[in-house]
Amino acid sequence: MIHCRDVTKRFGDFVAVDHVSLNISSGISALIGPNGAGKSTLLKVLTGLLSPESGEVRIAGLDVARQPLQVRRIIGVVPEEFGLFDSLTIKEHLELTGPIYGLSTQETRERAGPLLRLLGLADAQDTFLDQCSHGMKKKTALAVALLHNPRVLLLDEPFEGIDPVSARTISELLTTIAGRGITVFLTSHMLSIVDRLATELMMIRAGQIVWRSSTQAASRPLEELYFELVEAAPQEELAWLRSPPS
């Protein structure tokens, strides 16, 4: 469903994505790595928000560079910045999104209601976005991304900055939609969540994929592999940090 071949993206002399190739057919795939490793840049390339210097990206057989409108009709995206409007309410975001994808007013309402209830936003649906918490904004962006029933869902750090209940709600929703045939690709550095959620894991370091495996095939704990392959925890002896003598 997602095909990425030899993709490179530079910003001046800095190589953010370095000859990355991926083939994702189904399920929930998670790309994990530290800040600055290239996760968000790669996601923006996959969605067509950034153009790579080299390589090819196809989603459901469509060329992202040459068929951007067709691609946007079949994908849902929760970007790092959300792409929401402070002057609109939660409900208004969905009401305006539906017609963009050819949904009638009735279809939009029939889909929006259950989505908002599931995500715990029904009671706050008339709240303006500038009055919403970070978690509420993230769940609103997810509702917008799912409203048109996308074939592929791409999410940038969906579990960052949200409470445990919201994290569980989103996890269960992603598992459900993946079981119904929607391909999910997400970036994260929340190791414990993605280890339970994803069917396939990838690690990125300095713009390169350094490890890839299904969660069932991983032979060692994810945290152990991460610290070995991607980012070791800093070590420093702070001798002065000790209990004073009794």
C-alpha cells in the first residue's frame, strides 16, 4: 500500500532522509527514533508535503509527486502541527471537512457523531480550538483524518503529550481500523506503546532505517535494541549527588 524507494531529502547540506526504501502492505507500522532522526520529514515526503531530491513514493499505486490530488483523496493525515483552525469549533472542523471529500451534510453528521463520542469529544464539540487542550486538538485532527474513510492513515507522534486514557482510546481505534483494512503508518518515540500496538517496527537514525522487524519476530526487547542501535542513554558520574553524611 505504501511504497517508498531510495528516497532522499536534504535541507542545504543536511541530509534529513538518506536513501530510505519501505514497502508496507497492511497493519500498523511504526517508525521510531529520536528527535531529529528524520521521522517527521519522511512522513511529510510520504504525504506529498515535501518533495524529495531523489527516489519515488507511491501510495495504493498512485505516484505521490505526479498524482497528489488522487493521493490526498485516499489518505488521512495527522501532521505534527495538526492543520486545524483556532477560530473553528471541533464540530465545525468535521462539518467543513465532509464536503471536501464529497460527503453530504447528512453523511458528515452521521459519521461525525460516532467519531466524536468514541474520541471523548462529544461534550466539547462546540468548543473553539484555541480553548482546547493539546490532547483534544490531537483527537480532533484524528477525527478529521478518519471522516472520509481513508485507505491509508499517516500519523506524526500520535501519542505525544496526551493523557493515558486518550492514548488507550487512540490505540484501540487504530487497532480496530487496521483490522478493517486501513493501513496505518505512524512515527513515535513512545517505545512501550508502539511495542504493544504495531505489527511492524522500524528504527531510524540520522535519516537511515537501521532496523526493521515484525513485533512477533523481534528476538530481543525493543528498548534494548533501541538503545543499542539508535540512541544510547547518556552516562555521567555525578559524585556530588549523594546523601549528606549522617
